[in-house]
Amino acid sequence: MSIIVITERIGAAITQASWEVISCAAELAGKKGIPVTVLVAGRSIREEAGRIAGKTGLSVLGIEGGSLDRFNAEVYADVIIDA
């Protein structure tokens, strides 16, 4: 079992709500002893993914693609399955 947090971005940065979910996931994972992976998707996400990894110490999966700039559940699901 593991926790995957799918972040929401506005522009180049993830939202405050995403930071809050990451924090809760890390706390829960620490209590349960399970890993957390943070997913950052969109265009030019390397810097933001690195910032999240550096700030949290969590594993971050970055998926780049122009079709991921705006959240679309079907598109994200297809990309996650293929990752």
C-alpha cells in the first residue's frame, strides 16, 4: 500500500491546497509506515518537482506534457497508467 498525491498547479507552482494534502499524506504515511509519492504533471515541471522533493523529502514523480497543463481526469488517468 502507498499514498499518491496528485498535485494541482496554477501557473508554475502547486496550490496551497496541494501543499496541505502533501503534509497530511506525509503525516499519515509516517504513522502507518507506508510510502508517499507526489505526482506533478504539466509543462516545465522539473523545478517545481525538485522544490517539492527538497522541501518534503518525499518521492516525486514528474510527468511533462502540454496536454497536462489543465487538469482533466481522463487525461491524467491515462498518463498515470502509462507512467
